Amino acid sequence: MSRRWFGTDGIRGRAGEFPLVPEFLQHLGRALAERARGGLVLVARDTRASGPAIVDALATGLREGADVLDLGVLPTAGLPVAMRARDAALGLVVSASHNPWADNGIKVFRAGGSKLDDADEAAVEARVAALEGVPAGSSNGALREADGAFDYIAWLTGRFSGLRLEGLRLLVDCANGAAHVTAPAVLAALGARVTPLFDRPDGRNINEGCGSTHLGALVARVRAAAGACDAGLAFDGDADRVLFVDPQGRTCDGDHVLGFLGPHLHARGELPGGALVATVMSNLGLQRALAARGVTLVRCPVGDRHVLSALQEGGYALGGEASGHVLFRDGGAFIGDGLYTALRLLAAMRAEGATLAQLIDAVPHVPQVLLNVPVVAKPPVESLPRLQAAAAAAKARHGDDLRLVLRYSGTENLARVMVEGVDGGVVQRLAGELAEVWQAEIAARGASP
């Protein structure tokens, strides 16, 4: 379903530029207030400088028909937990996740804590458009504040009260984002020796040379610890992703996490259908490693909404992305939170006496190249005949030894070329060729990348 402003993960753009401008945000708030039907709306944000002003503009519109509770800085996954606890009608997180500080965005959650589906987003957009030019009404709803991070810390420590992490030495990269208010506190409360890194946000340093998208700094610190650190953890800006670093400085990504937790849960009878969900971007090595342990990999499109949809439709309990965003069924809900993921993984590792090095070795990745190709236009991939022909020829030559994913970023002006296969040289060469064909074909249509 075509949408104008909602993308892969809510509305996202450069703060201060349309659609993240006060007039649009107030219209959006008014449209969402109508959906809330007088109920409570919760709002949270990450640490970006633009966050408070965006929250204020949204709240102005929301209060025309709803009460608003501002939870302050909070990991994205903390909002659905708070919504269920407070029986909220709607929830919003102001965040651009792993994007640079100048970007921001809005993620919208319906009652119960799941994100709006495509049809809901299209309906919201239609209502926002209809409100253009309609005079604002009175903001009669209440506006209150609460410490959402405090409540989320209490929920997590209670949920994992049986997990003891004494003796575990952790370096925790908070990405100067939302994790700084929760991750060090929870891990320390469960007994770990925590050294927080990048935990002093200033509004502009979120994800800057740190976090799950910039692992170099954490890797260097882990290696410099020379055996005095058992693991490094790196979150992204809104803390829904986590990646790990072993004492040798090797990365343990979402594929490694799924490759360990899938068989672990399967052996305990806690993996319905003997299957888990991963996106088309997960490495072929994960699929092969799972098959060897009797676990089926079900693939879905990129994005946590698609992972969640596949989990719900198939009745599965575990799914995620190589980026480190993992979703778990927890009772009647699904949790997609970096810190929750870290705690589930640490609990399973302790139960099996496993190390991060063993997790990494258990899921050997086949060579994979991911290229981000800047574009100013995004014609449908299937409408590009030269690109389609090049991809088809490559698949015909290499068969099951090659996997291709060609897609656009849902949040940035990028075309993504993913190639993986058993021959690293072929993978590298083919990725470059496909990127060149893609750029040239868009340029030939009159849009220079």
C-alpha cells in the first residue's frame, strides 16, 4: 500500500525539514488523537537535540483529543511495556534509531504495543492530509511526565531476577543514546561488573563513532583490556539493537545470536514448529548451521515489522535481523529490545556454559558483501530491466551457491546490494557490477545518483 510519509519504520527525515516541522507534527498529533478516542497516549524519545521540540509539537496536537504522558528518554522497546502496564490507547517514540543525530523520526504503536500496519499508516496519512488548513482546536487533554526509564529498569530486573551475572566483566557501549539510562543499571543490578562507554549524550553525539553501527571503538577497548573483559555490548541510538564483541575483538551479530538461541530453545521445547524467523539479509551460513541442528529458517523481508508479522502468522517464538534486532515471544507479547536480547543470551550461555567465541564459531558466515549505493530516485527494482537481467544471469551461473538481495533503504536515499556465496572473489566482483548497473540505469532515466 502506497504511503507518502511512513517508511520502513515510521516517519523519518531530517529534523527541522518537512515532514518533521511543527505544523505537520501538530496535524499528525491531531490525527492520532482521533485514533486514541480519548484514551491515554504515551510518548518517549531518544537523546537527539531535536527530540523535545518534536515531542512538544506532537503533544500540542495530541491534547486536542487525548491525555498525554511524556516518559522522557527511553529505549523504544520500553514504550510497549509501559503501554501494556498503563492500558494506553496509543504510543509514540521520537527516534531515528541508528541514523545520525540530525535525523529524527516517529514510531507509532497501537494499543497493546505493536506498531501500526501499512493500512493503519495509510489511514493516518489520509487524515493528516485532510486536516491541512483546518484551524486547530483547544488542547484540553492533560500533559503529564513520568520517569519511563525507572519503570523499565524495574520491569527488566524483575523479569530476569533469577539471572546472576556475578564475575562477568562487561564493556557496554551505549551509543550516547537511550541505552545509557537503562543498560548499565540493569546489568550492574544483576551482578555484572560494568564499564559504560559512550554514555554521555549531548544531543549531537548519538551514534557518532560508537554503538552497534560503529563497532571499532568498542573492539579497540575490548582488545586493550587484554583478557580483563569477558564481552563487549554495543547498542544503537534507541537501544532496540545489540551486537557483541568477544575477548579477541570478534563480532557476534544477530545471526550468531539466532544460531545459538534457536537450537537452545528447540532443545528445551520452547521453539514452536522447530523454526525461527530471519530476514532476507541474514547470512546463508545461519541457514546451514540451523539446518544442521534440526531448526528451520523462515525468511521474511527486511524490517522488524516484517519479522513480527512472520512470527505472529507462523506462531513462532524467535526471530530477528543480523543487525542485532531480535524479537522474542514473552507471554502474550513480543519484545524487540537490545538489553532484553542481551539478558536472554547471557542466561542461555550460562545455562550451557558457552562463550561468545563458541557462538561465533558455531555459525560460520559465507562471504557476503553489502554495498550502499547513493541514489536520488527509487524506481521499483523490478522496473529496471538491465539490473534484473544482470541478476538473473548471475543466479543462472552460480545456482544455490549464490544469493542476491536488491532493495532500497526504507529510511535513507540508498540502494542496497547484498551478494553472498561460497566464492569470496565472485561475491566482491558481482556486488560491484550490480551496483554500477543500478546507478547507470537510474542515471539513464534522468536522475543522477
